[in-house]
Amino acid sequence: MKPVAEHCLRNQAPIAEALRPYLEAGGRWLELGSGTGQHGVFIAGREPQVTWQLTDLAESLPGLRAWQSEAGLANLPPPVVLDVTRTGPPAHDYAGVFTANTVHFIGWTVVDALLRCASEALAADGWLAIYGPFNREGQYTSAGNATLDAWLRERDHDSGIKDEADVIEQAALYHLAFVTAQAMPANNRLLMFKKNG
Ligand SMILES: C[S@@+](CC[C@H](N)C(=O)[O-])C[C@H]1O[C@@H](n2cnc3c(N)ncnc32)[C@H](O)[C@@H]1O
């Protein structure tokens, strides 16, 4: 049985559309914390010029394999285990790294490891795309995000919605220069960074 995340069904088309200009050039993209893999499968299906590598913790691999094998796409290789706190990326020449709904789900230590891993994975001038909810100037951007944050912190003290400016500052430590932020449906954002040559 393939796991299905309803929010992915709602958000996958706007995310794919927003990423489209960055994917036009093709090349290999690495996804961190793929979850069910729905975003990657959807994007790989629309963008045959891009090879998309799904990754996540070992516990997510059965679900990822189910989505990947059913998709049967030549540009979607089998998923690999990648815990950003334990191992580095599978390669160092990716054109892009994408991660969705991870930064609020994990604590700062893991966010730091995720940014380091993304930077190590990217070729010079490669793109990092981070999608999810962010606070702005210390404030929630919606009541829904405040409720989500309370739920996250109850589950794991260290997790919670991060301030966009803090993530941008942390990314800069790993040579990931902030380029632009795009408002997305349901009070989410797509942050784009470029790896300094
Ligand atoms: C809220 S889910 C998001 C999944 C998917 N990207 C989505 O948008 O539905 C957060 C994901 O982060 C992954 N994750 C948590 N800690 C991680 C780590 N140390 N390394 C890699 N992935 C991690 C989880 O396994 C989970 O799949």
C-alpha cells in the first residue's frame, strides 16, 4: 500500500509550478526528507529532463519504494536512505536540492545538518529550494500556522516553525545565499538559495 499525504495532493501542483523555472536546465536534483515521495514523483513526471533522487530516514523507505516503483519513471531512481545527521549526500554535483515540510518538523540541530548536507550536495551555483511554513519577524503568518506550531512543540520540544530570517542566516554559514521567497498556498513559502561558487 502506498502511503498518501493529503497535503501533498493539495500542494504538489503549485510547488511543481513554482520550481519549474529552476528545473528547466535539467540535471540531477536531490530531495531531503521525501516522506511519502509524492512531491518527487509528481515533479519527476512533469520534468523528464531532471533526474530526481528521493531520500529519507530508513523508516520511510518502504513507502518511497512503493511510489517510485509504481511510477516507473526513467528519471526517478530507487530511493536511498539519508539521515542528514549521520551521513553526507550521495554525490556532490547536484544541480538542485529540494526539501518540503522538513524545517518546521525538526529541531535546529537537524536543520543545521540539513543545510550542511544540502550545501555539500550542490555543485557551484546549484539551487536549494525549501518549502514549508515560516514565521516572519517572529510572528506567525496565520492562525493555522500557530495551531500547527503548538502541535509540533507538544510532539517534540525542539521542533516548531522557524523564522524565515533565522533560516536564511543559518544557510549563509554553508555558502547558501538567499535569492528569493515566494508566497505559496495555505500560508507556506518557497525559499530559494544559491550555492556560492
Ligand atoms: C513532515 S515530513 C515531510 C515529508 C514530505 N517532504 C512532505 O512534504 O510531505 C518531515 C520529513 O522529514 C524527515 N526527517 C526527519 N529527520 C530527518 C533526518 N535527520 N534526515 C532526513 N530526513 C529527516 C522525516 O522522516 C519526514 O519524512
